[in-house]
Amino acid sequence: MVAYAGGDSAAFRELFQRYAPVLLGLLARQLRARDEANDLLQQTFLQLHRARFDFDPGQRFKPWIFTIALNLKREYFRRARRRPESSLDDERMAEPSVEARGAMRWEAHRDLVRGLDKVRPDQREVIELHWFAGLSFSEIGECLGLTANAVKVRAHRGYTALRAALGPDAASIPLPE
Amino acid sequence: MSYTPSTKTRSARRSHRDRTVECSEIRDSLLRGVAPGGASFEAHVRSCPACAELVAGDTDLGQELSAAARGGPELDLDQLFSSLNARVQEERGLRAWLCSRSTPARAILAVSIVLALALYQLVSARRPDFAVYPVPRMALVLGVYVCGILLSVAALLRPLGTARREPIALAIVFLCLPVVLALLPEAATSFEPHFHRSFTQAAARCFFYGGGFVASIVIALWLLDRSDGLARASLLLLAACAGSAANLLLQIHCPNPEPFHLIVGHASIGFAWLLVLAAWRARSRA
């Protein structure tokens, strides 16, 4: 990131290749429509480009870029709730536009996403960042403005809720408000 | 003959027992399909409820999460990057240059414009009773508006890379503060004001004078804001900043202490800008 702020344009591509897959996975699991997830991913890197002189070389890059993505995602959902024609329910989950790596893996992915829908949004966010993005609890705390202990509590409650949502009685568990 | 373990073996065993396991190691093991084990792992699971959930049962949840992590559609990174690069290449012109400055530079620029306008009022368009107006009252009112401007600018220009919450309550407070200050008892001065205009003329004059002056601040903040399209919180913060700045300038300029004049001619400016910005946002999104 420091190289990019210094004018090295190849560094931007390297940052994209390193972080875009994880970021896109994070966004796609919650937004469902792939083109909207792609658009938010691009906005994340566009904001990174605009904020390149704000990056402090002493800070960690991963929590920084994930915070940008999360803030953009939250703004997206705020606008979506105010648009009457938008729908955030399960029906919007797009079929993969390219070949999935295996039907069973895609099933597992989709079942997990349905399970995550039944977890509270703040707990789900922690699971996404901890499990799929590989951030440590202290890094997640940086992204969310929380202490590491508060993040651990949310993670515990989230994993407990997710286990219940994926269990045999999953059908009876309602979606959170 | 009894066997005595070598010192090296004893210290190696001791360091293995003392090794602490991190949550990330448990996660990485599960992702590789390896069920973690050992004394260090068990000690960690006893103290970390989140990891305990992942490995509970027969690492059921960990296995489900690992399977899902390997699933999902393929990505066409090259195509994504090329369309991103096209958008980055379009970032040209004054607005692109301004919003790519660092946050401290953007904030200084915004506040400098307010300062310049305030200095202009002080030097060229000061109220006639400025010399006899009570200093503590002037300091209080100006101080409140300066706080409104600084906090609004800080919230509006705060970079997306920091954890943030929508400061809607803050914006509404500073939008309404000029109304509250207008209702305070009039300051006691020896100045005898003579107003030759009607109420409507006087209020309209202040409204357009203050509202027009802060147009430069609104435009500057819009240019410095990095977001594409005004979010609801940004809209309120811009209006609050415009209202605070307009009332700051009018407090230096206008001697009329009458509460109804202050509400209609001064305090309403922030709300008027809110309507203008909301209409502009609705039109640009249509």
C-alpha cells in the first residue's frame, strides 16, 4: 500500500489480486446478486485509491481495507431498505454464473449461507471476518470499533447460533429481525 | 539400569507443553481438514468459547464451515480488475484531486474557507454593536457554532477506513441548535438598534445573505467528500455544517436580537440547505 501511495501502479494490481477474492466472497454471501457484489468490490478499491494518502504505514492493511468494505456494505443495505422494490430475501441468491467447483461444494456453500441468514447480523459479521476472511479477533475489533474481548463474545454467540441453525431443528429457527 | 532423559529432551518437552495455541491456528487446521489436538489445543479450547463451538461435537461446525469455504463460484479477477482500472483512470479533475488529499489536508481546507469568511465579516461587515456586545455571550454563541462546524466537518470527511457509526443524532442536534440559541434571552447592551426594514425584508435579507455565503462551504465540502452520491448521514451533516457556518457569520454581522427574526432569518438556513441538498440528491438518483 505504501508503494501504491508512492506512485507504483503495479502495487495496486497486486493488492487487488491478494484481497479481492476474500472481499468478494464476504460481499457475495450477503448481497447475493453477483453484479452488486462486484460493484461494491470495485467501490472498495476505488475508495482505497482515493484514500491512498490516508494510509498510515504503521497500521495493518487488512483491517483497513475490510473496514472500507464493511462501511460500504452497510451503506448499501441502508439504501436498499429505503427502496421499496428491493428484496433481501433468500430468493435473490443468484445461481453461479460460472462453473462451480463442484455441485456438492456449492450445496455446502449455499446451505451455510442459509444458516448464516439465521444468525444476528452483528454476530454474522464477526463470523464472516474471522472464518472466511481470516482476521484475528483484534483485527476484527479494529474493523468494528470494538475490543478483542467483545469480538470474542460475539463470535462465540454467533458460532453457537450457527450450529443450531445448521442442526436438525434448523427449519424451526426464524430469521432475525 | 534406569533411563534418564537428556536435558535437551526435557526442555523440548517443557517448551512443547508451554506452547500457547492461537485461534488462527485452530481455524487454519480445520480449513486444512485436520482435526486439532494435543494438550495445548485442549487448554486453549477450555479458555476460548468461540473455538470451543467450532470443535464441539466432532468438529461439526468447523467441518461445515471448511466445506463452505471451499465452495462458491469461480472468479474472473482479470475482468473485474480491468473494469476497476477503467474507473480509476476516470478519476481526473478538481474533485478527484481534492478528495484524494489526506483527511487532515481536506479538513484544513474546509475549515480555512469558514475562517476566511468569518474574518471577512469581522473586518468588513461587523455588526454595529460589536464593540459593546457582551464578550461572554458572543464567545458562547460563536463557540457553539464553531463546535458545530468542526464536528460536522470531522464526521463528514472521516475516512471509510475507520470504524464509524452514522452520526445522525449529532447532525440533528447541530441543525437545531441555532433555534435553541435564538430563544435565549436577549443580551443586555447599551446599543439602541434602529431597523428600517419590515420584518419580512429583514429576515429575507439575512436568510439570503447567510445562505448565499455558505454556498461556497457546501460546494467545497461536496468536492472534498469521497463518497459517490450523498448518503443520508452526509446530507444531514452538510446541512448542519452550512447552518452552523451561516449562523456564525450572521452572529458577527447582524445586530437584530429579536427571536423571531433569528429563527426565520438565521436558524432556518440549515433547514433550507437540507431541502436543497435532498432535492438535488433525489434528482441525481432518479
